[in-house]
Amino acid sequence: MLTQTGENIRLARLRRKLSAARVAERAAISRNTLHAIEQGASTVSMGAYLQVLFVLGLEKTLLQLAADDVLGRKLQDADLVVSARAPKQSSGE
């Protein structure tokens, strides 16, 4: 997943005709860090990825990350049904 993200970032930079040096400078990271991001390195902080996305004008795409969480909503709905039942009575009464 990070490899594809890095490739997408690289392609976005190239489409905007921005040099690696320019993006790195605007993102306040080194060119080596930008290269690592474009390679999908897991050792680079999420903050550095976010800075590059901001420079490229792609920061709003992060809002879509878990926006349509179908599984999470189903689990939440199932939990609501379970918690709606009456509590068990203890056998010691």
C-alpha cells in the first residue's frame, strides 16, 4: 500500500511539473526523505507524507481515508443490538 502511495505521490509531483528539490524545500524535508516517500518507505513519518501531500494540494484526500467505513458501521450497529438486551440475572439470588 505504501509503495502505491509513494508512486501516486511521485506521479502527482511530475504532473504538476515540480522538481523533487522544489517539493522537498516547500515540505521542509530533505530530497532523500522525498525520495523515500516516493519509494513508499515505511520508515518515513506520516507527518512527512502529509507535508508532501499538502505541497501537492492533495491533503483533502486524507479526509476520505475512513469516511465510508461500512464494516465499522455494521459492527457498531451489531453492538447496539447486543447492548439493548436485558442484563443476565445472577443465579445466586
